[in-house]
Amino acid sequence: MRWTRKEYLDYVTFKSNEKSMIVELFGPLIGLEEEWKTQGATEDELNLTAFDWDYVDNINCGANFDVFDAPEERVIEETKEHIITIDALGRKMKLMKASATIPLPMDYPVKNMDDWIKIKHFYEFNENRIDYNHVKLAIKKQTEGVLVKACVPGGFDLPRQLMGEEELCYAYYEQPELIKDILDTASETAIKCCERLAKHITVDHLAIHEDMAGKSGSLIGPNHINEFLKPYYLRIWDAFKNNGCRVFVQDSDGNMNSVIDSFLGCGLTQMYPMEPAAGMDIVKVHNKYGNKLSLKGGIDKFILRENKLAVLRELEYKMQPSMRQGGIVFGFDHRIPNGSSLELYRYYVKTAREILGREPLDKKNKGWMRQAI
């Protein structure tokens, strides 16, 4: 079911709770389609259009906030198993074809300030970062109920991409001036882009990607967040919020419980995907923070490897009445894993729709799956 821009923004800012939102956040892992074919999946089930997920059409605002005007990626080796490329920053990247959609770095370009200075210009502002033809398109789409998004580099993730996790964690202690210069550069670029955009369009939705935690918790704690990330987040969020932006969302896997309070102080209004396997309980988080924090995801994807009773228990707990008062976007906490039963996926959709008071799918026309914002 399609939601308009206004419906979605009112829902995730707790201004409306007339209906609950349920989405498929990430879709299947590589290889699941072949498994489901052997289980009798139809074409509409394989591309997920048969399940009538909620969605809101969205469009990029027209600005590039990340690495810009760098050399194009080039392939240096390809086999049946993998592809090795040199990316825009000169990193050697390896993608395993059978099991991954994201390549992993084999090396990193920044170890010290001198290294950073060599590539800093790729992150500095220039006027060409704004595609005004795309801005015009976004203006038109926004009037049609489409959500306008901006995505800025993560305060942890950007230096991690340049240095690697281990070097970055050392650098917080040994080279703090380097981390601050990286983030000052990126925030200045984001603010200047925002200033240009604000003359033409209101950005509705500001997104930031971190993936900064595992099962044992965040890779950095509140002290480092307050010293390094908070100034970065607040400078950018203040610029967008003051120009009408309503949602500031962070994507981070893993157990983020210990740092949620710190990120609320950074201006976040929404977090996802709330992975149960990493210790995130979306019900407990919502009970603690209430209308201070919108949440997406939270439903354990691994129930699709169990049985109908496990599915029912998970949905009855995660979709209890207190969770259906607005602000919660229900969905699996990450990609649908290999080994997931198609029968249980069908049951999951049917049961979730019943709990939320939705019309049965066999009485509806088939809808289109969209990735939720």
C-alpha cells in the first residue's frame, strides 16, 4: 500500500496513528530466490510484489554529500568466485559473487594526516555537487506526495571507510585532530549543500549510515560519540531542521542499546534495523523512549527457519497494542536469510496483516513492493 509523503512523515513523528506501517526493509539474500523456486514460488512472490508491502515513494534531493569527482571504479581481476576492483579512493575491493552484494576493502588510503590531505579534495564542497535538473524533478515529485531524501556520510562510517575499523579506533586516541578534520570537512560540505538546496526545496528525510556495532555493543562509547560524532551530527541536523526537515534517521546494525541516549543527544529521530540476534528488543526500546524515537525493523528474520508457532509468538509480541500507536515501522531486522521457508514467509505476511487489521491479500489487487525509506 502506498503512503504519501505527509502520511509517512506524520506517522514517524508520532502525529498520526490511524494505521500501522509494515514493510520489507531489505529483501532477500543472494541465493534465496533459487531456494524459493524449488518451493513453488510464483514470479510475483519471488520479486515480492505479491505481498502488498507498505511503501512511500522517495527521491534523492539532488545533492552529493559523499566522495565526489574521484576516479571511476575499475576492475582489475574477475573470476567465477570474485571481482576485485580499485574504487574511487584507490582502495582494492573484493566482492564474493556467491554470497555478497557489498565488496569489502582489502586496504585503506588513510593512515595519517598527510594521507588524508591527498584525498581531502574529494570531500570538499564545490558547486557541481548540486544537480539542479534533479532538484527540479524532486520539486515536482514532492508536490505529488513523494518523500525527498538526503543521505550524508556517517560520523563513524566515513573515517572507517578511509582507515578501517582498527586504525580508526586507535586514531580516536592517537590522532584526534585527523578524525575531527575529516568530519569538519564533511559537515561543511553538507551544510553548504543544504544552504543551496533550501533556496529551492525542503528536504523531508535526512539519513546517515553507520553500522558501528556488533552483538557485544557499539565499537565506540558515549564519550567518543560526544566528542567526535555529536558536533558533526548536530551541525548537519541543525542546518536541515532549520530548513524544514522533519526526520533524522540512523541505520546501524548490531547492539546499539548502550549509545541510544547519546545519539538522541545528537538529534536523531529514528533508528533501525533493531536486530534481535544482536540483543535489540524493539518493544523494550519503544517502552523506554516512547515518542522520542521512531523505530524501523525489529522483527526477527530467523523465525522463517522455525515454525508457525514461532512466527505467531514473534508477531504477537512485536505488534502488541502499545506498538501500534504510531512511529513504529514494522519489518524484518535485515535481509531475508537463506534457509527461510516460503510457506512461513506467506504465513508471516498473512498473520501480520490480520494483527494489523489489514484486508486479506486474496481480496486485494497485487501491490508493488518498494524498499522502505
